[in-house]
Amino acid sequence: MPSDPRRWSQEDLDRHLARLKPKPTRDDALFGVKEALAAAPFKTAGMRPRKFRNVPVLVTFAALELVNGHQRLCHTFDSGKEAEYYGTLALRRQAGELEDLRLQEPFALMAHRQDGKPEIIGEWFADFVFHDLTLGRRIYCDVKSDATRTAVYKIKKKIIEACHGFLITEV
């Protein structure tokens, strides 16, 4: 195999991926979601627990998904709840209820300086962004539990909604 992955042929890539993990032949909308949730969580031996005790879940997609501007075949969701919600969105997309599903879409947190010029002070990532055909509008989702609705999150949410002019749907 060539040493530079950008110059691999399709056969080289297929051989490489076959060595990493055997690829199942299932081709449904929930490909990998149920299996990932049932599988053992990532090994965290020697690591301190996460702030909200969530367990990351790796999900393999049935087709390429746009994740943070890049097309991916798999994605690590921050929690099982987020992975489950992706499964419901995948089913709705397959049923034709939504389109243009994007994961981890970034949005700038902006403030205005005293001279009136805008300044980017941070960013917020929407867990899911999609166009809901039943409602006829774009939906910006953030998967949250009660524990993760911190004061910082509430401030970020208000800034995003004021700057970008849309409402964030919490799931």
C-alpha cells in the first residue's frame, strides 16, 4: 500500500478498511446505532470520568454523512441519548420527512465591541441541523439532559438565538 493515504486507490482503501473492521452488509437507516448502543462503551481505564457521566458511542453510518463540514462513514456521539436521537432522525429522513441532515454544525458566538465592530468570542456546535419538511423550516437541535443545562449553556443559547435569529430545539 502507498504510504500517503491521499494517493491510495479505492482497492487500497478497501483493503485498509477491511483490516480495521469487517464491514457488515446491512443497509438500513439505523445501521450501527443499535449495535453501538448495545456494545461495551469505550475503554476509559485510567481516565477520570466525564463531567456529566455520559459515555461516548461510536456509530457507523449506512451512507456518508456531513459531520462538521466533512463527509464521514462513522461518528462518535457524546452520549447514548444523542446516538438514539440520530437513529430517529435517520428513520425520518428515510421516510422523507426531513432532508439535509448535518451533525456538529458550528455557529459563532458574537459580541459587539465599544466601537460597534462585531467580535467572535467563541462558538457553539449544534448537535443536529436539518430541514423538517413537515414543518417547512430548518431545525437546530441540541441534545441535553437536565444536568447539562448549565448556566454557561443557557447564556450561549441566548447569544446564539439573538445573533443568528433562530431558536434552538432542546431534545
